Amino acid sequence: DIQMTQSPSTLSASVGDRVTITCRASQSISSWLAWYQQKPGKAPKLLIYKASSLESGVPSRFSGSGSGTEFTLTISSLQPDDFATYYCQQYNSYSPSITFGQGTRLEIK
Amino acid sequence: QVQLVQSGAEVKKPGASVKVSCKASGYTFTGYYMHWVRQAPGQGLEWMGWINPNSGGTNYAQKFQGRVTMTRDTSISTAYMELSRLRSDDTAVYYCAREMGSYSSGWYQRGWFDPWGQGTLVTVSS
């Protein structure tokens, strides 16, 4: 199975900060990567698909980049609503399974 | 609008089985794979497997092989996930999620998950 490793596990930041979360795959997954945001007690919400495509309705301060084995999610200017947990997910068709990163909790500094 | 609505919370004893439903609306149910993902309290997301609502074909994560069964009823656009021989560490919120895969030149390309159901809390306790 393809392993997904996110870093950091926890990130403390302030409103207005630019933050970056990294996700590394144990083998190449091309651009078959998605990012989700999850708030307490809620289902995950899609932010980014195909590594860099912004889901409709998601603010443009969110962006994704990368290919192969290294990917990043960047929030250009943190807003109060952005404090949540973020997960990456690989969906490479050559892998029999889907895997998620362990999550990055973004908290208020 | 596209929506997945899951059944309500369940409390089960160890060794029992649980069956969670996921009713789809706003799109052609048989046109998209459905996945199940669970999340133990305070933990991350764990993929359990998928069902192809069109064919009924399934693929389960190795961890759950032999304990999980995914089925569907196309007449009511509903997918089901049944987990048997429950243990306390199966206590979790269980989500269904639609896969946004696509076919191209006879090849199925996997896709991201959107939307997700609201989640069903399954508590396993004696």
C-alpha cells in the first residue's frame, strides 16, 4: 500500500499568516491527490483535487501544488474559519487501496 | 443538490454486527463508486473499501476483509456497510463518500471523494 505522511502534525498560526502543510507519498502518485478540511463533529470537506485544482466554492486563499511524491497545501492568509484539521488523500488507480495522511491540526497561536 | 444521508447512531455489544445505510440523492446513484471511511475518536481517517453501485462489485481494505460487507439497493439509491464481530476498537464515526472517478478510453481513473455523508456514530460497549 502507498503510505501518506503529513507534516507537521500540529501547526500553530495566527490570523493573516501564510501556512503550508506538506504531504509525502511513499511512491509516485502522479497528481492523484486531494486535500480535505475537517472541523470537529463534521464530515471532511473537499478543498483541492488533482493536486492543484480548487473545488468550486472554496476560497482562493487555498492552493495546492506538487506531483509525484511531494505535495503542499498553502493557505495564503489565514482566516478564523480556517482553524481545523487537514488531510491529504491519494487515489492512484494503480493502488488497490485509498490512503489518507494522518492529518494536520491547524490551531490558533 | 447532491446529498448523502446516513442512518442514525448505533450502540452495539461486542461480537454483534452493525449495518449502516447511506441514501444518495441529486445524482445517478449507479454512476459513481461509493466508499466507506471511518474515524475513531480523536483519530484520523481510515479507508474501509468501496462498492460499485452499478455492478455490485466490491473492494475491501485488507484490515477489514472477512468482517465487512458492502451492498446496495439501486431501487432506493442506498448503499450499506455491515461490520460484523464488533470489538470496542470499532467504536468510530462511519462515513460514506461518493468517488468522483471517471472512464477514459476504457480505463477507470479513480477520483476524489465528494460529497461525504454526515457520519454515523457506532459505539461498541458491553
